[in-house]
Amino acid sequence: METRIITTKEIALAAAEIACGGLVAFPTETVYGLGADASDPVAIDKIYAAKGRPKDNPFIVHCASISDAEKAAYITEDARKLFELFSPGPLTVVLKKKPLVCAAATAGLDTVGIRIPASPAARLLIKKSGKLIAAPSANISGRVSPTSAQEVFEALDGKIAYILDGGECSVGIESVIISLAGDSPVILRPGKITRNELQQALEKDVLMKTSAGDSAPVAPGMKYTHYSPKIPTVGFTDIDKATAAAANEKDSVIIAPESLLNWEIGNFLSLGFTIDSAMRRLYSSLLLAEKEFSKIYLFVFPDGDDTDGLNNRIRKAIHSDLE
Ligand code: AMP
Ligand code: MG
């Protein structure tokens, strides 16, 4: 199959592809998604096949509005509060599912993750297709998520007909996922919207689920090994130690905040000056490093409410830690 990158001028092609049971990669403000009609199990199966994704890992259902969301899930009072405050935006709320969403899209769960993306192209695609769009990130399962149309092309060329180009993603890491389907709110995956912001909005405690188990990783990289670059990726907190280690390896690259970099020595990719820019640049830096180098030294940020989402992805990318 020929894979074409198209712009929003040709969005009708992408919408028709979704409406007739095909797959389209599309931009959101977090990362690019690989979407299909959320009500069509045959279309949903094509996503699992294209990504090589385990069938027990559900997709997020993307909606254009809160009234769209009401077709897919039972919206609680707390969910409405969060959607009104943070949507459209990088927020996914897990709620009891309605029958419109097929079982394949939620891996058989009776809950569904609902998101209203801020990207205008994403919401236009949902509206024009007349469907709700189930989508995981548009990467091969276990690999780094794409934040540009070109990165999607490199991952999925030949597997899908269209990649809708909406430019580079402004947030850069996947949405926060908060479950409101249980007795109390739980963050299943941290993101740009922080635990404190969610607690303030809900005026109640929000728990943080840190991994499949329930204890926090003792050191970066100890528990997580997915979202991983193809080349060895070493986590560090001390720039002097990383610079010394990398100095002996001319094919290695240090990925770190701009303020830590000494451009005179070694190879560097900058994450910029702020937490927001680090989120925006993390995945594209990892994908670029994979192509041009053979080893990555990746900075682990100090833990904090604002770095939970960023550090979660960084720890998943890391294979080992610098001694
Ligand atoms: P991705 O962003 O590609 O990793 O895919 C969506 C993520 O949302 C996965 O990590 C899922 O485990 C999570 N997710 C989607 N629906 C649910 C749900 N109903 N309950 C818990 N997690 C979910
Ligand atoms: Mg993903």
C-alpha cells in the first residue's frame, strides 16, 4: 500500500478512509495517533496489526466535543468538571463505556478512555468522518511515539493509506490518563496536566499509579523498558559524569536541557530551557539520536509535580543508569 502524507486541504480523503473502515494517522497536540472508527471491530483489528500491539492494550477514543463523549461513555460530574477545565487538551478520562464503542477498542474492558484533542485537524477529522476515532500512538508497539508526520511515515510507511500532516505536536508526550471509573480518582499515566492541577480541579485527592506493580521505581530505568530507542540509552543526573563517559565514545550523544550543555565537548541534542520544551522535544530527539548515533545519555529531571509526565517517559526510554 502506498502511504501518502496529506495536508488538511485533503482532509476529506482521510475522513472517507475512517468512515469506510480504514486507518489514518492524524496529528494531535500530544503525539500523532493511528485512528479508526471506534465502533468497528474490523477496523480496530487493523490498528493492532499495523502496530504489532498486544491485544490486551486498549485504545483511547477521541471525540470532538463533550456531547460526542456522551455517546461513548457515561460522563460523571467529576468528568464533566475536568473536560470543562482542560478540554480540548491533553487529558484522557477513563469512564464506564457505552455500547457504541466496540469491545475490541477497549480490549474487552467495560471502561473507555475519552479524550477531546486540542488539535483542530484532529477534531475536524472526527467531525468530517462522522465517527468517534479510537487511536493509540502512531508508532510500532514498544517504540518511541512520533511527533511529526515524517516520523509517522518512517514508522508506518506501506501500512496505512494516509498520514494527515498537522505540523509538529505542541505538547510532545502522551495525555495524562485519569480513571474516574473506580471509587476514587487515579492517574494511570502522568502527562503535562499535573496531579496538583487535577486535585485542585476535583477538590479531592488523586492517587498516582506508578507502574503495573504499585511501588515506585527505586532508580530511573529499573522497572520500565518500553517507549525505547533502538540504541543503548543510559540515564544520568550528573552532567559532568555524563560528559566524561561520552567523551570516550565518539558515536554517543547527550540529550539534556540547554542550560547543562557545553557545546565545545562532544555531541549534544538540546531539550531547550523549560519543562514544556523538554516534553515537546524529547521524542524527536530520541528518534533523531537513533538515526545518527549509537548510544544515548539521557538526562533525568529532578522529581516534582511538573516533571512527573516527562520523567515517566524518560525512565521508560532508559535501559540502564550511569553509575
Ligand atoms: P497509547 O497512548 O498508544 O499507549 O495508548 C493508549 C493508552 O491508554 C494505553 O496505555 C492504555 O493502556 C490506556 N487506556 C486506554 N483505555 C483505557 C482504559 N479503559 N482503562 C485503562 N487504561 C486505558
Ligand atoms: Mg503509545
